[in-house]
Amino acid sequence: MSGAQPTSDPSVEQPEAAKSADQPTASTSNPATTSGAPDLPAATPSAAGAAAAEAEAAAAATTAAHAAGDVPAAPVPALLPASHWADLPQAPRDDDTDSAQGDNASSTASMSSSILQYRTIHGRTYHSERGNASYWSPNDEAQNEALDIIHHVLTLSLDNKLHIAPLGDNIQKVLDIGTGTGIWAIDFADEHPNCEVIGTDLSPTQPTWIPPNLKFEIDDCTQEWTFAENSFDYIHIRWLFGSIADWTHLFQQAYRSLKPGGYLESQEASIMFHSDDGSVHEKTAMAQFGKFFLEAAKVIGRSFTVVEDGTQRKAMEEAGFVDIQEKDLKTPIGPWPTDPKQLEIARFQQMAVEQDTEGTLNMVASLQGWTPTEVAVYVAHLRRELRSKSIHGYYPQKIVWARKP
């Protein structure tokens, strides 16, 4: 990753009658929001090592009971222990499962060697230690492929748009904070060939074959920015949850760097899976997924509940932005949506998660004392649920954009 990474912001398609109510309204103090997230279309329910292989079979026995709500609703700890998943009964694979993947489930400046001295946790690499930088996601090929898929999910959700902020036709300079693989910056630079685009990240994982109007820089967005004051027309920040200790300071830096009239846009996601019908409940692997991150937040001192806490709007207000607007999204996951557009989004989101589930959980699970084998067993149960049409999961996202007066 990056000081920011994944990129994601799929919205849920609405009936025609609801679309007029979904238009954003400007506000500087009123917390009223623009909702792009009506209820998802109703689904039609239908009936990693050796340890992971065994768990795949074991998970099938519990998926149907979980979806039907037959599991006793007894109180559970914040995060179920690893032994819970290893002790579940074995059962053959059911016919209601499906893999989203078919049969299988430089910086422009010279870099010092210290930048490339990545940390390693359980065989996965992470950005080098720089200042106060902190990011929980690996920066290797497996995770980067997942991030590129998430970028596709996010653009699909916005009807193939890269932003919501009302940018003019003659924007001259744009900054992408936490650019990750650089895919958003590349797409934006291609769409605006006369605009200078800069993407920054903690790790030099971006390609070298890029549009001539784009450059990547290694930078820690939590430190004081060195960009000139009043120099950017638009600053884009996406998926930095779990990596920012002080959101107000981050947005103050963006405010200083923007030209008067320039826009800041922040897109963040919840780490928690939900359902509207109770099919994602406390004992499901999907419900437990986010709790790895909530527990890790207590250790690393970074919040994973940016969406739930309304952090983006609050921090923008404190930084001095005006005309603050927001849009809420629901991003489905798995094969269950009946609406074609939502099904496409859900399939790609499933593919992104399954691409590197172990990598996504690697650091946060290790902070809870979980071994790679224990993570593999849990992930087998999670994948089983993600592939079930009987579990109607989604996660919320929020896009907030505002103007510098």
C-alpha cells in the first residue's frame, strides 16, 4: 500500500423515482447527507494449506445454518478465538457456492536503499519505517492486484467516473494522496492530458510506463507537506482508514495546498460487513472480519471506523472547508444481487477480497496472536460465506467533497 490504498466506491443503483432525491446538496454545517445507498435489490435465497482445504469443507456445514439464523444468538466476544473456526464440523462442499474467479478461486526521484528495505511479517512485505507512517496492508504483488480490482469496483459504482467533486474543464494540477498502485492517477492523467498529476505513496510500487503528465513521489502524508501553498486545483484521497492518526491535520495540509476554489475529495470505507436481512450475524465469518481491524486499532492507534464516526465531514469542517457534501454507498459482495449492475459490482468485490484475503488480514491478525495456519482456517470459512447466495453481505462507503473558499 500506501499512505492510502485500495480505491473503492461502488454505489447502489436506485429506481428512477428515487434518483431526484439522491442529488447532493451543499452544506457547511448541516449534517444532512446525500444518500446514494438505498436498500440493495432483494436477493433470491437458495437453499490454504492442508488446514485451509479441510476448513473449506467444514465451512459448508455451518453456512446454511448461519444464513437461516439457526445458530444460537449467544453473546460472543469482540473477536471469536481462532479455535472457534478450527472446531467447526466438517461437511462436503455445497452447490450454493461459487468463486468469483471461476475454477480458482517510481518515484521520479532517486530512492535511497532505506525506502526499499521493506518490513516482513509472516513472509509478506510492508512499507519501510518512515517517520510516523503506518499502513496495515502489504505492498507486494498479491495485494496490489487486489487493489487494482477494488479500483474497478469503485469506478463501476460511480458509473465509470473517477470523482464526484465538480471539477472544471481547465484544471491544471491534481494530487492523489496514497496512490497505491497508481491506477487512479494513471486513469485521471489519461482523461486530463493537459493537467499535471502527482501521486504520492509510502511504497514505490507504481509502474514506470505512465502518461507523460503524471509523476509519482514517495511521501508520508502524515508529515508536513512540502507542496507549495495554493498550488492544486483538486486533491483526491481514498481508502486511508486505519492509517491516519489525525484527520483534521491531514485535511489542513490539503487546505493549505489547494488553490482558492479548489476541491478536496475523500472516499473511505467501513471495514464491517452488514446485511439487511440478518444473514450476516455475529457468528458468521463475515461479521467477524471487521473485528480483526477494530482490535488492531487499539494497538496501532489508528481508526478503522472513519465512516461510522463521520470523521471526514468533521475534519473538513475543522480544516476550514465549505460547501461540504457527501454521498453514502452500499457495496455488495458475492453472487447474491439480482440487479445486473449490482451483481457485477458484487462479483468484482468478491474477487478483490478472495485475491488476497490472507494478506489483508496478515498484520491485524498477527497483532491478536493468530498464526498463519489459524488465519488460513478462518479464511476458508470466510470464502465459503462470500460464495453463498444465501448470505447477502455488503459494506458501507462514504464520499465527502468540499471546497476551499
